[in-house]
Amino acid sequence: MARTGLSGLVVTDPANLYYLTGYNAWSFYMPQCLVVPLAGEPQLFMREMDAQGAHYTAYLPADLVHGYPEHLVHRPDRHPMSWIARRAVDVGVLDDGPGARIGVETDAAFFTVRGYRALQDGLARAQLVDALELVNWVRAVKSPLEQEKMRVAGEIAQGVMQVAIDNVEPGRRQCDVVAQIQYAQTLGARKLGGDYPAIVPMLPTGETAGTPHLTWSDLPLRSGEATTIELAGVYHRYHVPLARTVSLGRPPAELARCADAVTEGVQAALAQLRPGSTGQLVQEAFAASVGRHGYVKRSRVGYSIGIGYPPDWGERTISLRRGDLTRIQPGMAFHLILGMWMEGWGYELSEPVLVGAEGAERLAPLPQELTVKT
Amino acid sequence: MARTGLSGLVVTDPANLYYLTGYNAWSFYMPQCLVVPLAGEPQLFMREMDAQGAHYTAYLPADLVHGYPEHLVHRPDRHPMSWIARRAVDVGVLDDGPGARIGVETDAAFFTVRGYRALQDGLARAQLVDALELVNWVRAVKSPLEQEKMRVAGEIAQGVMQVAIDNVEPGRRQCDVVAQIQYAQTLGARKLGGDYPAIVPMLPTGETAGTPHLTWSDLPLRSGEATTIELAGVYHRYHVPLARTVSLGRPPAELARCADAVTEGVQAALAQLRPGSTGQLVQEAFAASVGRHGYVKRSRVGYSIGIGYPPDWGERTISLRRGDLTRIQPGMAFHLILGMWMEGWGYELSEPVLVGAEGAERLAPLPQELTVKT
């Protein structure tokens, strides 16, 4: 904040709120924020009914948590962010004087245009500036405690994927498989309970397997079709996403060939996921490997992971792709996801990893082949 | 649109996209929208990998679905909405001439400030104006087909709540109960599969029961404590939320007294939920009833329901509260939620209803008392 000349920062991304204070509740569908001053304690601002219990999860004492009144909810003519702006100035955590520069998260879900305008109107002489994922970037390198939580999440992910693979059988409805996945996700691992994922389990199947973000239906799985499964293990909001593909019956030659190429490509990419490397080098390693088999992948091959809230478990910072020159460091975590979405079919394989001094530690080390059930 | 002088409408709320086109996938974490012109077919704009499979759920033909290239994802220096603005003008679905007024959803969760600015920059001579939940308001009255979907969702909700009540037992971990809830939610009812809820199951318990939006932990439930359960049954994205409270052991006198007052108050509120009434009358009926027992509830007693996507299953239109004078009509649906969140304890009871010519049809008619397990 000092480096970019910010006197205050208004944090609205629930993952950033959790990272900075521990605050954790499904209250983000209403306007709420943490205001971080350049000096002094941050303060929370949220709906009254949520403010009264914020101390169950946030470390902040009650007098640093402010609740706006209920009558501000869902009004076309007023917005809670106006109240928040005034209160933040009153309690001295925001400076609305001329020259004050206040950072806001302009690409965060849940910080709406109307909320932004209400905040700006309430801070007329201050200048709102784009904080450009400032807190998200701080989150990129995980502390030892965070790494431990990700290892637990990895164990959950691995166990859940095994449940998913076991349950993909001809005649079972997609929703039956997802019900088993969710059950396992929430039960957790090592007697530690699982948390809810930022994205529901996805299992595009048959001809829709080329459509990565389709959610389930109640149609049955059929012999002769492949299903791509993408899910996450979650512990204390830390996410380890994982993707695999299951073929019911002998796979078509083109799917088997693609799977083999990706299994080879993932080794090349993993070898590049080490301190000092870059997202660009990882992408190039994968592209060169699958390119030898005639495949081209246009989308990125992965992204930074850690804390997640709906709608996304990515950190919205580092992408593993051409042009990303961020230096990879120990403590970073990535979801290396190799999705090949073709016309009418698809293949997915992923590796969630933690970067250590020696290279990538696989967090959910399942076999890297296409699972074929005959 | 004609009445408010709009030549185009940019729809970003996933529930509105689904309502208008049937499009349904977990792709809303990336910028996407439906552009609705005053005359002619609407057109979809989304990430390339999602655009190629949009026709599996949206009724629109492939040439009315446009995919932006992958390299625009998560860049600090460019935004997919700039591409969308240009493409929408090129294909003639948006007018960027002077005097053009284009509606946008300024309080929708996934339409970010950066997205808004990129859209505005790409439509320099057009004026972006607040559409004020235009599509959400159209959704308020449900068609017979929508009502049938809500009845299915109601059956799911009722069955799931029974599972939840059965599973709340001393020594069971919160996550164990939630795992059972989610399993039942996704299995569905009547051989029809359940869909994912816009909000995860919430079960604040013990002293945290006064904190409505806390999610689960892996701590065990304990004798002598009460648990408030809020969940939804979902079918084809239509939500029927439901709340109940379970006491493990004899409830404290203050909880039992509150529950009795609310059981009486809910009858008064339900009687007012009929065509020609208003949210204000419903709130007043409840307030007068519980007021006779010395209770005051500051928050609204309900809201309009229907299609839902994370982070919220409310429609963000009608609230059942003082000042809301919207005329209640047949085909509207509400979640009448009577949450009493006190210091260190809480009580919740809700009734999801469909308004018919004769009055409120309860969608999940479970007993309206506090469940006591001894």
C-alpha cells in the first residue's frame, strides 16, 4: 500500500477478507468489506445480522466490526456502501480528504458497480484507484501453516476423486455420482471435516465432454462414453482442485491417443514447475510435448490456487501461459490443468502442486492415465 | 425496455441469462453476458471454451453465441468486456451511436467495476444506464411450468429437511450432517435429480446459532444445544429454501417461548400472503403477532424466490417488510423466513410458498414447531 501511495484499501473479495482476518461466513451476497488503513487496525463493515457474530471467525474485537441497518438491504434508491463510507470516515479508518488515494478491488465478484458508486459518493474528495489484486498477489506464496492446510485438502481431493471414479458406472445418473462426490467432500479426511468448494463438481459426459463448465443433470451415464470429472478437496477454505477422465468401455482411438499425449506432456510441465521458472516456461514445455503428437492447446495450462470462495477457486493472479513471466517461488501452489476440449468430446487431467525448494510436490498423486472401465 | 427508452440491455446475472435463454453452466466466474436488443434476437458473449458448448443448454443457435479469446482472461491491462462491446456493435446487437441508452445490471454479483468500465469504453457514444433489476422483476410472477418446477423443488426441500432433522444428534459432527443434507439435495425426489443450491446448507449451532450465515465446521453437536438449519431444495435452478430448528434435549425456556410465538406469528403472516396484499402487510401481521409476546424483528420477514445461482437464492426484488408496497399476485413465490437471531442463541422457522388465487400454497409443509429431541 505504501509503495503504491494508498492511504486505505477497501477489501471486498471474501478470500481476501478471510486471508487478512479469518472472517468466514456466507454473507458475501450482501455488501461487506474490510477497510485496511495504511497504519492501525483494519475494521469490518457488514450487514447488522452478520456483524453481531463476526467475532466467531474474525480475530477483530467487536468494536472494530460495524453493522449497517437492515432497511438498506435491496433498495433501488440507497446502498449499504454509502453507509459504510460515512461510518469508515467517522471512525477514522478512511481518509476522505483531498489527495487521499483509496484502493478498491475493481474486478472482484460481489463489489458491484452500484456499490462502487455509493462508496465514491460517500468519499467525495478522495480518489478511488484500482488496487489491482494487491491482496491476491500477497497470497501467492503460502506460509508453512497454509501449506499444511493444502496438504489436507489434497488428501481430501484424492479420496474424493477415487469415490468419483468408483461411482462412474453405466446406468448411474449423473446426480447419483455427484451426490457421492459431495458426501465425500464434506466428510473430509484424517477425521478433519471437508469444507464447501468454490465450484460444484463438474462432470461433462458423452458429447458434452467438450463443454468444461457444464453442471450435472439426472441423465444416466452410458457405456461407450467418456466422462471428465473436475472437483476440489477443501479444508479451511484452502482448495486443491483435481481433474480426471473415465471411459466406460474401450475408448475411441482419438481419445486414447490424446490421453497418452497428455500423460507425456504433464511430465514435461511438472518438471518446469520449480523455483525460478515461469508460467510461460511451463506452458511451453507442455505445448512442445503435446505438439510432437499434433495437439495444440490454446487456453492456459494452469493457475495459482489457495483460498477459494464461489464463484472461483483460482487466485486471479499467476496464469501458466505464454506471456506470464512471474518468477515461480517456493510456497506457491498451482493447479496444472490440461483440458483438451474438442468438438463433441474432451479429455481432462490435472495436477495440483505445491512448489518446494526441489520442485513440484504433487498434492493428490493419483495415476495420470485415462481410467478405462470395461 | 421500450418503456424506459432502452435500445439494448446487457444481462450479466446468471439467473437472468437462464431465464431468458436456458443457458446454464458454471462459467459465470468469467465475464459473460446476454445482449438483448430492443428488436431482434438476443446474442450471447462468453469465453471461447464455454461458447462452443453453449447450445447444449441455451436455445440460441451457434451463430448467435460469440467466444472471446483465451488470452483476455485475467489480465490487468485488458478486459473481455472491451472485446464484447466491439463484437456486439459489429454484429449489430448493440448501438453505440450518440443517444443510444443501454441498460446494465449495476448491482449484479458478477458484473465487476472493471467490466463496466471496459464496456463503457467500448461504447463511447452510448450511454450506460442502470436497468434496475428489470429482468428480475419480470421473473417475479411464475408461469405454470415454473410453478411445477418449484413444487418439485419443494418436495426435495421437504425430504432434505427431514434428513437433516434425523441426522442432528449429539456427537455427530456438523460436517457429517451437512454431508447427508447435500447427498439428499443432489439425489432429488420423484426420480428427478436435485440441482446445486445457490447457498450451501447452513447450520449455526449452540452459541453461534445467533449468527445466521455461518457455515459448518467439524465440531460435534452437543446435548443441550439448539441448531438452526437453513437449506434449499433445487430443481432445474428453481429454489425452495427452508429453515427449521432442532433442540438436542429440553430447550431453555426462552427458546421454547420464542418458538411458540413464531409458530403463532407464521399463521398471521401466511394469512396475509395472498393476492392484493403487500410485503408491508405481511410484515405487520407477523410483527403484531410476535409483538404481543414481547418480540421485535428488525430484519425483513421474507423475499421473492425462483431461479437462483450463487451467491444468493433471492430474486433481489420484493421484500416482505415495511415500505414494500408491491401488490402480491398469483404466481409469485416467497420465502417467508422468520429468523430470530439473539445474543448467543437463535431460532429459525420458514415457509416457502407459491401464491395462488386463494392464498399461499405451502411448498414444503413440515410441522411448524421447534423439533425437540430428548
